[in-house]
Amino acid sequence: MRYIFYLVIGISLFAMALLSPAKFDGGLYVSHAKQIYSGEMPVLAVSGTKPNLIPSIIAINYRIFGVNGFSEQIVAPAFYLLALILLVGNLRLKISEENAIIAGFLFLTMILPFYHARNVYTDMPLAVCVMIGGIYLMRFWEEKKHQFLAYSIIAMLLASQIKASGMILMWIYLLVIVIRGAICKLNSYRN
């Protein structure tokens, strides 16, 4: 059953990246990626209101795969695949493997992630970074290991470098950490 799941993941990734007609809506990101690739813009430079992490990743893809549509379109499907692996992997830790795989198949059939995964959009990478941040934050609260808090904060900082709205999420995220810490302190004083 596990191998069938991985086969479906692989086929889905390449079908999204290669076979689907992309509704291309990432001209600014591709333009910045080409400037980074040519050396006109530094890697991870902030250009206007757009963070440059996605163009930087696309520029790295240009070095690996060449300057073509595949290099531009593979970023979001790769993040889609990462989101799927994170979902299934973490659900396997919390519930049964069978239910985790069913959740993975359901995730594959959702229209919105599939739509965002075949475009040069920042929504799927942003969702993955927020998912990673949330997973490690929950693990920090459960296991009290500070490395998980550090991983969580790094993931949210990456989210803020993917999309401008990631910065707003970062502040909300930090507020949740502070409120949760205050509630834990109050509960420890009461006991």
C-alpha cells in the first residue's frame, strides 16, 4: 500500500509540472529569478514589496535545469509534494499509517492545492512553511525541546520571505507563542 502511495505521488508531481497547461501567473517572480540568475539582483534581495525567496529558488533551478518553463513550474509542485509528505508523515506519528495514507490521497484530490501547485504562485510554498512551523510548534509544546521551537521560528521566517502576507502570519504566530506561554505560566502558578 505504501509503494502505491509513493507511486501516485511521483506521477502526480510530474503530471502537474510537465503535462498540465499552466495558467501562468508569476511573471514578476520569473523576471526577478532571471535577474538573480544573470547577477543583476542579489540572491534574497527584497525588491519592492515582494520577498525574493521563490525567485531565488527558481534561479537555482535555472542553474540545474536550464532557463525554461520546467525550472519555473517545478517549484510549486515540489512544495506540494513536501506538504503531502509532511501531512502523511506527521499523521503517521499521531494516528495509524492507514489513516495517514487515506488523508494523503484526499489531499491529492483537493482542487486548490493542485491548482496552486501548477502555477508559479507562492501560496503552496507559503502553506508548507506555515505547516512546518505549526508542526514543530506543536512538537515543542508536547516534548519541551527548544530545538523544535527554533525549527518552528525558522520555518515562519522563511514564510515571511516567500510572500508578504507571511510577515503578517509571523506576527500572529509570535502572538500565539506569547499567549500560550502566558497561559502556561498562569497554570503553573495556580498549581
